[in-house]
Amino acid sequence: MQQLSSTTVIADKGYDSTRFIEQLEMQGCAVIIPARANRKQPREYDRHTYKDRRYVEIFFQKIKRFRRIATRYEKLAATYEAMVVLASVLVWLR
């Protein structure tokens, strides 16, 4: 696994794996992942910070309305990044 530069990792319940969380904590990351419903011993997490994750999800939903972004029409990384920036600006201006 690669070294992460972030100090906080926020993810949904799909990433609630003991092995994954232990790996992140060994790298010094604060982990904010809610426990799955079937976990025998639920872990504590910062609910307030987790709620802010929705803004990122909403942003991705908005830029995926642009067909070129959603279907990865651009083949080069530089042109794809330019289209993401353009879509972000258009979302921001609305």
C-alpha cells in the first residue's frame, strides 16, 4: 500500500475493514469511517466531520452531469483534468 500524505481519511461503510483501518492508523491517519451494521463491536467516529463528506459527493454528482466527465471521453490525463476544471468552474458559476 502506498504512503498517504493526508492526515484524515473519510470514507463510507464500504471501507469498514479492520485490516484497512489498522493500516491507515499505522500510517498516522485519523480514520472517519462508520461501522457496518453487522459489526459486533461498532467503532466510534466523528459524526460531525463525516456529515461534511456529503458536499464532496454532491460536487461529484454535479460534475458528472457533463457527459465528457462521466464517460471519460478525454483520453489524455491533461485534457481530462482541463475538462474537470472547466466543469467545476461552470458548477461554481451556477
